[in-house]
Amino acid sequence: MENVVTKQSIPLLTPYKMGRFNLSHRVVLAPLTRQRSYGNVPQPHAVLYYAQRTTPGGFLITEATGVSDTAQGYQDTPGIWTKEHVEAWKPIVDAVHAKGGIIFCQIWHVGRVSNRGFQPNGQAPISCTDKPLMPQIRSNGIDEAMFTPPRRLTTEEIPTIVNHFRLAARNAMEAGFDGVEIHGANGYLIDQFMKDTVNDRTDEYGGSLQSRCKFALDIVEAVANEIGPDRVGIRLSPFADYMESGDTNPQALALHMAESLNKYGILYCHVIEARMKTMGEVTECPHTLTPMRKAFSGTFIAAGGFKREDGNTAVEKGRTDLVAFGRWFLANPDLPKRFEVDGELNKYDRSTFYTSDPVVGYTDYPFLDSEAY
């Protein structure tokens, strides 16, 4: 009985009904690129990685997963556009389900955040624009990422890309996933269309706020029609400026998307906090997600820079329903347990976030209870 009382007094550890899914707590595994899917195929070591982070009634979102052979922009990120990919995901999904977890596949297309080396036949990456990205220092602080200037999609080509998302969602269901999260954040293809500093189109997919959001909403509609809106989420970062994808009026963009999503009845909206303007850095910011939260009628998930205390506060004050944790969940496979007992957290090692080792920095972070695995 004492344990029940303790959990109920910790907002993050209270149960929550997310549509058809009964969650036992509100600590979500955020989608985290790990670059260990050799040749874009999910590997057996991912079975242990996701299973370690699964609790009965816990909600997990996979690393970003490519919808097609033009969607890739990083070494060894997984795909879900071939039969081989689908088969490789099945044991991972099964391991999560065996422990009573719920898992969604995050589906993405990087757009211009790529180069010829990742593209079929060495072609240029595709985007809403032909504006190139400046080279960027990779997250290891050493290597420089070089981007090939993108090719602007023609209006006629866009429905094909929308269809790739639809087929990826169908494939995810075949692999056994409980649903999909459409990656509309972080400066990747969908975000490129939405943001006015990137999108310079003059057709029906550019210009006004409504037109810039059309691509995102076309994808939402197609995916929701394919697998059911109660199995669809979307991730957005209207306030962020990742990969030179900022917007001059992020409040309007946030509100328009929240209100527009209601028409499709999707399960959740997963939004990166305004304080996370750039990757991994918390900054002072006058904006909050509250207007967006109030406007959206489904489940709201907040992410970006949260720790135990402010995660609890966000839930307690009704600012969000669920909180997604990235780096802390990566380094603490038993994060919900640590929150329950207020245990000390393992420190994360940034240098192994994106390395290809199947164990080090991946499945070797210790549990509070060393016998757990």
C-alpha cells in the first residue's frame, strides 16, 4: 500500500489513459537517433536496448525511422520501407510487448539535411526549397557534416512523398507497432515546409501559414486514414531553429498546427519546449507551450530539457499530460524507477550517443538494481 501512495504523490508516476492505451506512468522514452542500424536495418542489439527501457504500461517512441530511400541523412539510421526492415523491427516490438510496454515508430524524412552519399544514385537530397544548408559541426564536436544543395520538389512530386509516409505507417503496423509518430520537428523535411525562413515556394505548399502547413497536414490525413487516427501522433518544434529552420512567428505556427490537428482526431501532439531553441541547450525564452496545449484536444506530450522536478511540476500544473525524456532515459534504462525512489541518475556520455558500438553507451548503462538485466 505504501508504494501506491508514494507513486500517486509523484505526478510523473500517475496513470494516464491515452486513447485506447492505459499508461501506468507519464515518463515517455523520447525518440533518440542512435545510429546502430547497420545498412539501415534494425539490429538484434536494439531488442535489448528497447526492452531495458520498457515497463508495464510504459510508452516508448523509437528512434527516427526513414520512410523511403531518399529519407536518410545519417549513417546507420533505421528504415521501414522494405520487407527486410519490417521483419527486423518485429523482434524489437515483440520484446517491448512481452514486458507490457506500448511502442510507436517515429517516421521521418530528413529533406535537405543530407548529402549525395546517403541518396540513391548519388542524387541531390529533396526539399521544399533549393536553399543549401551551411556545413555543421557534428554532435561529437569534431567532424563536420557537409550537405549537398537540395533539389526543390515539384508540386506534382509531393503526393508521392506523402504516400511514402502512408506506406511507412502501414509497414509499421505490419511490424506490430502500436502506432506511429510523424516527425514534423527538428528542421527535417516536414519542418522545412512549415517554417517561413526555409519555405520559399509560390505554389499551394508555400506562402501563407496555411499553405506552408499543407504538406504536414496532408501527411497526417494520409497516415490517419491508413492506420486510424487513434494510432497517430506528431512531433513538432515550432519555436526551435534546428538546421536553419526557424520561423518568424512561431506562436502563430504553433497555434495553427494545434487547431488544424484537431480536425483529424489524432491521438497526441508531441512538442519540443520553446526553451530548446537549439539542440541540447536550454535557453531563457518568453514563449510557452500553454496556448498550444489548450488548443489541442488530444494527449499532449512535452519534451526538451526536463528533469524529475520540472517534469513533475509540468504534469501537476496541467501544462502537459506526458513528459518525454531523451538523454536521461538513454543513460538510465530504469528511469521511472529512479524517479519513484528519487534515486541518483547515471550521467550520460555524449561521446557514445551516435557511435556504432552495439553495447558501449547503448545497453551497458547500469540499473539501480544490478540484477535487473
